[in-house]
Amino acid sequence: MVKVQVSTNELVAGRYRLLEGVHHEEGREGWHGQDVESERPVTLTRSRLPAHLREEAELRTAVRITRESEALGLVCPGRVSVVIDVVEDKDFLWTVTARPEGVPLSALLGHGPVDYVRAARIGLGVLDVLGAAHQEGITHGDLSPGQVWVEERGGVTVAGFGLMGASASPRVTAPSYASPEQARGEGGGPATDLWALGAIMYEMVEGRPAIRDRGGLEATFRAVERLPIRAPLSAGPLSPAIQGLLRRDPVERVPESVVREALTRILKAELDEDSMPTETLPVFRDLDAPPARRVWGKVPLSRPVLLGGALAVTVVCFAGLTAAGGLSERGTSASGPASSPKVSATPSPTPSASPSSTVAQQAPSTSPSPTSSSSASASPSPSHTLTDDPPTGFFRYTAPQGFSVALPKGWKPVRTESSADGSYRVTLGASGDPRTLVVTYSTQLTSDPVAVWREVDTSLRGDSIAYERLGDIRAVTYQGYKGADMEWLSTNDGVRERTFGRGYLIGDHEGFSLRWTTPAADWDTAADRAALTAFLRTFKGGSQ
């Protein structure tokens, strides 16, 4: 990597001639140019240099950026702008790529909004690239309209990989597309890229950014973090996916698989204007948003949800095992009919139980060290028969929603969330007690709880919660139903916590999840073991 100073009369690095400016964003500018040595056309992008790159050795930065883009170029041939040179210029970094086909999306947006079908097509192209990158463990972290090149026939090329990645350094370019966690300086992961995609699609259909640039990094970051986002008015059936991506809590953001299915359905419906899709789109909405008009599987949905404490990415992930809707970690979103829960759900999983008509339930075994991931994964303890009798120190709580469970004396609902379709999420606990049990009921779930946990696990690895999965994701049978368990460690307000989740299906699309969270240091105490055992042995959902 060569240090250079550039003026209008100089070549960049003595080799690349600037010919025409093609886009400008806060902290980033792009030009069409020419490599005077090879005479081939190139594109040059000058980006404000993030703090974490200033601290890296110049050569290491250049090698990392070029290798990352090359790796993705092999995975997504023709859909990633492969970096061929990196040049340092004071507080800026130039990246040189072969000239992509088409024009930057920022230039296209300069002519006004696009219809939701074209927005869905472009969004799906970007999502395909992001999904491939996330599978390779690579996060973009700097996505904006200036980094998306659109061809006349709809093809999409994504540039800018390698500048930010999963770094904890706050984003320094195009801050109005930063996610709330980036605005807080917490770095980014796959969920950060999904927020940026939502912001891009929002601007495509509305003709204005979800959050306007405030003329400076800090002012814009404050707006991203604090200001509400108006619901899109021109998004049509694309609105649920956009709103689901723009969830402020990364844990509640819609997962890639759900967004992909939603966008695909829009495009398929457009191909045959005379027939509506057999299944309509999932609706991802906030609790205070108006009821959704679209349904999935003939059932009104609200926004899918990520069931599980620190489970990032998804709404629908477990509140809709793989492609449906559910309740979110802190908000609610549900997919499915508003029928009374005969209870079936797979939001966030809870401990597994052996398959039997008597419903064997497994409580995690004690592990000496709650911080060691391999040994800490609790192997289930001997199964116990489901019972109505609360153990000593517990009482049977029957919720208005229809489920019941034995709770420690003094516990009660501390937070309740629900949606119009019948999905709900209830957090149970007591003042001064750091432990919580979260019960989630969701509709429109898919049939593979283990696959959902894998997706959640992948997304959590890029988050800033110091996430660590404990052991394997385990398929289980609970109360005679198919389910899955996952355990993990995370940090909340400086406290290391351990969570055990079990999700299980009670029908084709319905299910429950139980999530038990306690300080990791207390995981092996007799009181905590007794509580988890009691929850699993006594829980009954709806008509069960």
C-alpha cells in the first residue's frame, strides 16, 4: 500500500487517472478512472479511514482488504467488486476495482423512488451477496447505496467489502445507513448488514432516507440511535420486510432466510399478474404499528421474532422456525392466525426431553465452569414426568394467555407483549431477582428447530454481546413434540449470563419456546437447577 497525496492534476498513486465522479456520500466518493499502465477502465473509491485501519500496518490492511474481496469474488463471481489495489491518502483510503457494470444505486436514487418490484429485485440481489459473505464469516459493515451497482437488466454488484467488517470501530462513512449498534460504537455483524439493506430498500421505495444525514458523524449517529423511523408509505407488500429489517435491536431483526422468501414471493407474484401467490408475505411490525394487512399461509402476521435472549437475527427465526413469523426478543411479532393457541411453537428452544408420552424433560447437567464452551454444554439430566404439582417453594401460575407453569414464590409477569394474530411473549421474574423465564407462543413456524438455531448461532457470532455457544444444538422431543435445545453465554450490562432455550412444535405451524436466563456464576446452584427442572416438568401450553 502506497501513501499518496492527490490533487486534481495528479494521478492517484501515480497510476490511476480520475475521469468522472459517479457518487458522493458522507465520508466516501467514487470515480470512474483509468489505469494508465494497462489502459483498462477502473473505479476508484475514496473512503474516510476507520480508526482500526489507521492502527494496522499499511501492508496488512491492503492484503486483508484485497484477500477478502477476492474470496467473495470466487463465491459470487461477477457480483462482488474485487479490489485490485489499495492506496492510503492521509486520513483516507482508496480502493481500486475493475469497473462494475451499471451505475451506483445512489445515482439511480437521484432520479426519484423506484417501484416496490424493482426494489425487491435489487434487494434480493444484494441479499444474495450478503448471505454468501456471512456464510464465509465476512461482514460488510459499510453498506450504502454508493456501494451497490445496478445494471439496466437488474443485475447487482456489491463493492466495499473489507473496509469495516466486524470491527468494533464505529462506522465512518455514510452514517445515515449505520445500524443503531454501530451508532453506539458497538461494531457490527450480519444483523448490521441487514439493517443497512432495510435502509436501502426504504429509500428506494420512499425516495428519501430512513434517517437523513445530519451533516456530521456524531449528529447523524445520534439520529440513527434515537429517532423513530416513519413507516414506509409506498412499499406495498415490501413494507413488512423493510420494517422487519429496521428493528433497532439486532436480536429482533428479520433473518436472511425470511427476507429472501418474502422478496422472492413478490417477484413471483409479479410474473403472473393474473394470480395471487398461494401464500402471502409475512408481516413484520412493531407492537405499536397498525395491524398487518398481509398474511402468510392465510394467517395475519405481525413481524417475526427472535425468540431467545441474545439471539440475534431474527424474528421468525425461531418465532417462526425458518420461514415464518413469531415474537421478537423484546418486541413482538407473530406470524399466523389469530386462533387461540393450541400451542405450537418453536421460538427460542428450551431444554430437551426424551420422546415419550409422559414427556421426559431434561435439565442441563451441572458444569463446573460456566465459561467453558465445550464442557459447559449441559447434557440433559434424567428425564422427569410432566406434573401439575408445584414443588416446595413454587406455585402454579396460570397465565391469561392460556399457558401454565410452576414459578418460584414471588414471581409474576414483568413484561407482556402480544400481537393481533394471537402470538405473544411473556417475561416472568421478580424484583431484585436477576433470573428470568420467557415464554413465547408463535404461529406459522417451520418444521426444523435445529436449522433455525444454527442460523441464530451464526448471526450471534458477529454481535457485540460476547456470545459463546455451549456445546451442540440438540434435537429433542418434549411432551411428545419435536423441538430443539441450545445454550449460550452472553454479556448484559456487564453481567455474564447463561441461557438455556428450548423450542418445540405442537402442530404444523404453532409452537412454544421457553428461555431460562440466569447469571452464569449461579448456573450450577441448587436453586437455579431446581427452578429449571420445575419449569420443564410443569409447563403446559394452551390446550395441552
